[in-house]
Amino acid sequence: MIRICSLFIIITAVAISPIVTTNFYAYALQAIWRDYGDMKELVKDIRNGNKDDDNMDWDKFRDSTVYKNENEDIRDCIDLANKVGGKLGDYEIVRCFDNANYYKEKYTDEKGIKNEQNASKQQEVNQSQSQQQQQEVNQSQSQQQQQEVNQSQSQNEGNVSQTQNSSDVNPPEGCDSSYPDICISISSAKLSCFDIPYKNFKVLLPDRHEFDSDGDGIGCEG
């Protein structure tokens, strides 16, 4: 009888071990803030690459000490970032910490009224497309854009009035033509300025990574 009980315990432990391990790993990814009581230290480690989570658990983070201890302006900024993006990424925490008005300014019209239409549109796009679908769409668009740029350059060689959607030179193979001064892979997932080492480079349309947030044709200004 003792042997049977022991065997049952061993089988049960083996069966639930992967579940416990998986849940623990998922919690670790979704709780990069759990060892912090101060957002300043969390932001520092995110910048250094010690913490990384592009899909943070919003409900858990909102109940965390690091969130509740921050001032109201930064909390409001993080709330808006989560609402507009449909999810919360660690880079959005950094942006709000650096500038509590970052997302309010980005989704505000000239009269200071929040542009709910743009915010709603952005939220629908982010929620309706999975990462894999977004990557496939970006690859297809980049290839089509590259083909159009090459055709336009062949037909209009020497014309200095090229539109912003075209590049003066062909980028290296596999590089996104929207960023002619640097090489961003056309197959890469969506990036932010925190993910690349480049600053103050030329940006053409379509700017799928949104490096040029103010639309002046220069990406990651700083």
C-alpha cells in the first residue's frame, strides 16, 4: 500500500511540474517590476536591457507598489499609453517617466482637445493584428514600396523633385527603404528609438516604426 501511494505521489508531481514551471515563467515575464518600489530604478534597468517585456500585464502592474508610488501625471501618461496601444510595453514606461505629457501631446489637436478619433483608430489597429500578421503585412508593404521606388527612380533619373515616398539611392537589399541613411530590416518586428543605436536619420513614408513622431522627416531626434 505504501509503495502504491509513493508511486501515485511521484506521478502527480511529474504531471504538474511543467504547469508550475510554465506559470512561474509567465509570471516572471509579466512582473518585471515586482522587485522595485521605485520607478526610477525600474526605468534604469529597462534602459540598460536588464528588464524587457513588450506586453506587460496591465492589471497586475496597476496594482503594484512601483505604479502606486509614482505621481499622478506619470500614472495618467501610463494609463493613456495602455489605452491607445491596446497593451503596455516597457518602453512606454520609460517614455512616460521622461515626459509625463508624451502621449497626451501625441494624441492632442492644436486646440488642446484630445483627438479621440486618432486614439481609437490606433487602438483598433493594434488590437486587430497579431504580431505575426503585422510582420507579414509589413514585409508585403516593404516589398511593394521597394518595387515602386525602383520603378520611379528608373523613369525619373536626374529629377531632383522626387517625392518623400521615394529615396535618392537604393538601400541595400533587405533594408527598409523608408530609412535610406541606415539599414532597418524589412522583416523586423515593430521597433522604437530605444531599440536602435541610430539618431537624427532621414525618414520617408511610410514610417511603419514611427521613428519620426513629429513628422519632420528626421527620426529619433536627440
